[in-house]
Amino acid sequence: MPLHLHNSLTRRLEPFEPLDPHRVTVYACGPTVYNHVHIGNWSLSLVSDVFVRWLRESGYTVVYVQNITDVEDKIIRDAQAAGEDRATFTKHWADKYLKGMDALGNTAQVDHFPRATDYVHGMVAMIQTLLDSGHAYYADDGSIYFRIASFPTYGELANLDRSMLKAGASGRIKDDEYDKEAVGDFALWKGYVETDGEVYWSPTFTIDGKGLLVKGRPGWHIECSVMSTALLGPSIDVHLGGEDLLFPHHQNEIAQSEAALGKRPFVKYWLHHKHLLVNGAKMSKSKGNFFTLQDLFDRYGKKVAPAFRLLITSGHYRKSLDFTFGGLEAAQKTLHNLGEARERFAKAAGGEEPSDFGAEATAAFTAAMDDDLNSSEALAAVHKLVSEANRLNQDGALAPGQAAAAVALLDKADRVFGLMLSAGTRELTPAQQATVDARAKARSDKDWAEADRLRDVLAAEGILVKDSKDGQAISFA
Ligand SMILES: [Zn+2]
């Protein structure tokens, strides 16, 4: 069975047939950069990462965009509270986010990280198109709204009750975030208010044939429509996001894009990821179960990253996974065992070609991933083959070709899930490479104290440095 995905738009499992089989386009809503990103958001980022890895492993050429929202209600509120301007404030949090992406091994798959404020010109243009076609209007509060009554399929993705839609259609909502009860015309361009401080643009819109300067800022939803269109075109294959984004954010993206661009569907397959639970409950600061990636690193060091990946991958993206520290520690142990097994099998293989010993397990792995990314079943196929190979090895009966087959499947799982099982598949992040280079320089400058300090910095991230007369040799703990 070829790849099938559960499409939130049709609420069905559908065969994956990209619009252009030679160029699959994928967009994932990225973070709003105003604070630490919590592990629930990171789990979504991992699901998108594994999805794109799987497409590439399956032979597709993929263009994958993940945006960074750097202008939005919460950003303005918190930048002011921090006494910083928007640009400085969001750069700080975006940098932190990108470092987390590096640490998790998520950066390499992403082709573009657009920032919303670089696309305001395109947002103004799309809003103008919506004004011209009657899908948008300028209201007496100085903002421009999308007229949901002008878009007959509004509510399709969110499966909204049409009668509720009618009741709400007369209302307007300016906030970026709201729930289904507040359904109404939503803000495309938010007229300036004093609390926006220094955050505004001053475009001129043509409204009823007249030019009007409307000082203000874009609404959150238009940002994704414009960044997606600018980088991937008017129709894309797959859009991913957390289940909380389905309404209103994704519903509004559809309305804006399809109304402005006249292309339907804006997105062929919508994938929504269930929320991560922590200790059996929804994450919240008041419950004390709210954790960031940094919290995990503080407790276990950065080398915990692949175990976090394994833990998230061990569940299905459409089912709530319960994160616990016990679960994370178990994943660390499993990963350690898989790494050791790989080393053992690689030695036993002795350069031999893989036999068909792993054929059944590899087929099961592929079938599971093709079945709406059933990563837990795919991992079960890997564990099964590893156990069989271990059993044979203990009896001294593991043939080199069998060992090579086990290594091949482990390496496949490694590429797809990013488990960093062997030094060969694990790469230094740009920041880590810079530290390695700085240490080489410190050594050539005979600054031994600095070289020792940098060795410790690398060790804390699970990177071991050995010195020889030929320079530094890197290995992974
Ligand atoms: Zn978005």
C-alpha cells in the first residue's frame, strides 16, 4: 500500500497523491517567538520533521517551510513587559528556538524559515485583493476584516455547525486567538491602537476606489497564507500543525488563500497533531507539569535529545502521548541498547552485503510508516529484527549478511527518526562545529585552559574530543 495520510479536511485516510510528484510542498506552522517553546510544541516540530524525513526516504523531492511568527498579540504584550522593542525581543526568542531545532536535529530538513515581518508587503497585497473582490471590508474600528459570509465553504475544515456560523457571522473578532463560540469575521489588518506602541506599518489600501493609509499590523492568520504562497505557490500538498490550530487559524488560512488566489484547495492534505500530555494531564504552569527543552537539558544534558525524539516517535501523532520522565529515561536506555546492537552487528557484518534476513522487517517498517505514519509499529519491526539478530548472535549463529541486514534497518530507522544511533549518522550542529573549530584554534594558540574548557562544553553535549598529533578526533558519547 502506498503512503496514506489521515486528512483532517475530509476526516478520512487518503492515498497520498501530490499535486506535482516531482516537488512535494510542505508547510508547518512554526512558533510565535515570545517565550520558551514547551515540549508539546517540540513534539509537533518532531512529527513534521519525521514526516518530511519519511517523504525523502521514500524518494520524494520535498520543499519544506516552517515559519516564524514575529509579530502577533502576545509578542507585543510581552515585548513591552520586557521593555524591549519587537525586533530585539523576537530575535532573542527566535535564536533560542533555532538552537533548540539544532539540538533536536530538526534543522537540516527545513528549506525555509520565513519570518512574518519580512512578508508584510505580500500581506498588504493579499488583503488588497480580498478588498477588491468583496471578501474583505474596512470597519469603523480602523481594521480590515475578512467577510466569512462571502466564503460559502467557511467552516469546512473545522466542521463548524452552519447555523452557529450564521449566528456569529454578524460579529467581528480582532484577537488573533479565539474559540469556536466566537466565530465571526476575523481581522486581516489590525488598525493601530495605543497599546501597539512602536509596532506598526503604514500601507495605503484602496478602499471603495480611494487610497487610505491604514496604520496598523497584520493579523496572525494572513501571515501563514502569504508566507506559504510566496515560497510554495497557491496550492500546496501538506500543511501540518497542532490540533489547537485547526480553528480558527487553519480555517482562516483556507478562507484567505482560496478567496484571494482563486485556487482550491489551498492545501490538499491537512495533518493535525494531538496534544502532548505530561504526567497524564494537559501541560500548564499552574499544575507544575510545564517543561521546556531547556528543562530536559538541565536535567539530563543535551545528549538527551535523541531519546526525546524516540519517546515522541514511539506514539502515533494522532493520539495523545503521555510524557513522563520515567518514559524519557526508558527511551534513553532503549536508545543505548540500539546503539550497542548496531555496533555489535556492524562488527559481525565485516563489510558483507545485507542478506534478505531483514526483508520482512523492512517491509513491515515501510508499511507502518506508509499507514499514516504509524511510527510505533515501524519501531516495533526494528525491535523485532534486533531481538532476532541478538538471539542468533548469542548462539554464535549470526551470519555476516544477517548482521549487515540488521544494520541496514537500524540505519533506515536512524535516518527516518533521527535517533543519532551512530557517529556516521550523527552530525555536529553549526554551533557545535564552531566550538570544535574554536578548540582547535585554542590548541594551536597553546591556550590549554580554553581548550579544556571547550572540551567540557562539548562533553556536556555528548561529544567526545580526543587529541592526537593529527588534531582532534570527534566521537559521540
Ligand atoms: Zn500558521
